[in-house]
Amino acid sequence: MFENLSNKLDRAFKTLKGQGSITEINVAQTIKEVRRALVDADVNYKVAKTVTDKIKDEAMGRDVLIAVSPGQLMVKIVHEELTELMGGEKKDININGSPAIVLIAGLQGSGKTTFTGKLANFLKKQGKGVMVAACDVYRPAAIDQLNVLAEQVGVEFYAERESKDPVQIARNAVEHAKKTGKKVVIIDTAGRLAVDEEMMREIYNVKEAIKPTETLFVVDSMTGQDAVNTAKAFNDRINFDGVVLTKLDGDSRGGAALSIRAVVEKPIKFISTGEKMEALDLFYPDRMAQRILGMGDVISLVERAQQSFDEEEAKRINKNIRKNQFNFDDFLSQLEQIKRMGDIKDLVGMIPGVSKMLKDVEIDESAFKPIEAIIKSMTKEERQNPDMISGSRRNRIAKGSGTTIQQVNNLMKQFNDMRKMMRSMNKMAGTKGGLAKLG
Ligand code: GDP
């Protein structure tokens, strides 16, 4: 994500590299490049002009003598201004209330329903009782979709399939959430393909009726300038509290993130980076600015890992490793944990330096598929006692998993190498006075 912009900024800064000081002339050139990069990334022209004017003032005002290098100084200034442009501080969703009512608005296809599921998942993981409600009276498929997501993340689902009155459904949903003691109720509403009066009236009426604690506007970041216009239209009518930017995993040029905040003056609160329920991140303006500048986003990566990893399971596997009993069940469980962390390429993109290197490399989960198939074709006994997997068993496993005997052999070899390494680490830890050191 944002690759175009960060590559272009890279080039803009190159013109400054090797120059001893920031002069009016070389800064003007760089500023022009930065502005062009922003506009190319779909940033609203007026916004791009304001931000680059500020960058220029800042740069010219700096004492060039103390600057590490003009290029580095410029990166810092651009980073500061981009952070500021996206709101400065992180802004949290407000879920104070009993129950807190979160209203989700946006165009059809923007990712509202997916986000509703993700937010439910996110809040449930914080230990909150959550209910989701479908208020789309036009598309039964939208109701089914939310129902499936609710089941998947394990939260209560509310709908009234016979009703044609979204306002009443929303009211009833809130009542139901109250009665059942939920902490948060999330109301997914109907969207349309484009902004129209009827949709606006409906969402306005729902909002008036249930007086949400928080109204979030969901927008597809791939729609560029349209995203800004749609945000403005919704905000003029329903005065939302925050923005959710979706599909930032795609080919989005990211300009929406930069302009929406500046144009509607409402904070972006979440970003959605994939179709999986875990692919949701809080929006940190400074981290996003870092990401735009190609500095990676290690903090988000770590947080996502913490959320997705099952502590208890990790402890159990660690114990097996220490007892030299690491087996294929543990291996499979680890693969599943990694997969749960969301789209792998997206994660890799968060590591500084790596995003650029890997920009054209395809990484996907299909690499895991044969491994999983092989392990799943093993018997329970074989998984727990890998040493018993003889030649004839390997043949059977290859057939059962639709792989080749070479693939099975390779996996067995990798697995055994891994175990050998674990054993020698255990030994080392042991000679240093206790296995506990490994944990
Ligand atoms: P709604 O009509 O606004 O409720 O939109 P949906 O939630 O049904 O999403 C529309 C499509 O976009 C679906 O195919 C989703 O799986 C997909 N989608 C939603 N959010 C994301 C995202 O962050 N990244 C990607 N790649 N796809 C998404």
C-alpha cells in the first residue's frame, strides 16, 4: 500500500541527497516533486498545496548547519506534516454507554458489513459483550452475510427479515441489546451504489431514532477522490464521528487517507487491510506517515501478532519444545497461528526496508497448503510420534494429501532439522543451568 507515493517521495528526496544545505532553489525543486507525488497519489490538490507550502516554510526556517543532511531533514519535516495532516494523535472509538451504540454508514460495497464483523471481533477480544444488527431491508444477502460473520467471530446477531422499517429494526436491536446486557451494539445499515437522497434520509432517520454513541463512516480507499466527495456528502448530512478506510491492502494510492481528514475534519479511526476478520488496525497518523515514507510499521505488526497469537497454545508448544517432544500437531498449530495474522504480504510490508524489496514478489498462503494437507493426512498417532513415519507410511500420506513423496520427504527433513535445532538449543540452555531460560 502507498507504494507509489513512497517511491515517488524517495525520488524527490534523491535530488536533495549529497547537497550540503537546503537552499531556496533545491527546496523548491523537491517541494514540486513532493506535491506532484501527493497529487498522483490522489491527494486533493488544495490539500497537497497546503501541506507542501507548510513543508517549504518549515524547511526554509530550519538552521541548515545543524541538519544531519538536507534529505534526512526533509524526510522528517514531510513526516511531521503528513502526521499533522492525518490528525496528529490517534483517536479512539467511543464506546461509553450501556449499551454503546455504534452506527455504521457508507456506500454499498465499501466494506461496511465486513467491518461490522471485524469491529465485533475486535471488541469481543477486549472481553466486551457485543451484538451486531442488520438493518438492510433491501438485500437479504446482506443480512445473511452479517449472520455468517457474527457466527464466525462468535457474537450475537439480530435481524428482522420480515420488516421493511430500518428505523424500527434499529430501535428493537438496541432494546434487545439492553435486555440481554450487551456492552456494545453495532448497527450495520443499507448502502447504495452512489450517494442518493433516499439513503441519506434513511440513515439520518436511523441516527435520530437511536442516537448512537459513535457513528462511523466506512469508505473504500481505492475510490480515490470519490472517497473524499462521498465522505463530505455523508458528513454534511449525518455528522459522523469517525472514518474507517477499507481495502488499504489493495492497489490503493492512499490519497484518501491524506485528504479525508483535511476535508471533512473528522478523524480516521480504523483501517481495514483485507477480507479476514483480523485484518483491522487502529489508525495512527504518525505510523501511517511513516508507512507512506516507506519506513515500515513495526509497531502495528507487533500488535497484530499479539492479538492473533493464542498465549496458552504458545505456552503449551513451548513446553513440548523444551521436553524435546515437538510434534506435527504443534507444527500445524503454529502454521494456523501465522495464518490468523492476516494477509502475509501485508504483514511483510510493515517491516521497514522489506516493503520496497518485496513489492513485486508474490507471497501467498498457497505455500502452506501442501504442508497442511500432508500433516492432515497423517494419523493422530503419526502426528504425535513423527519418528514412526516410515517409507510406506510416507507413500500413503503423499497419496492421501495429493502431494508427491518428495514433498513429504522434504517436509519430514525440514521438520527433523527443526527438531534437531530445538534439541541442541535445549542442551545449551541445560548446560547453562536450567531449561527455563528458553521460555
Ligand atoms: P458493504 O456492501 O459495504 O457491506 O461491503 P462488504 O462488507 O460486503 O464488502 C464488499 C467487498 O469488499 C466484499 O467482497 C469484502 O470481502 C471486500 N472487502 C471488505 N473490506 C475489505 C478490505 O479491507 N480489503 C479487501 N481486499 N477487501 C475487502
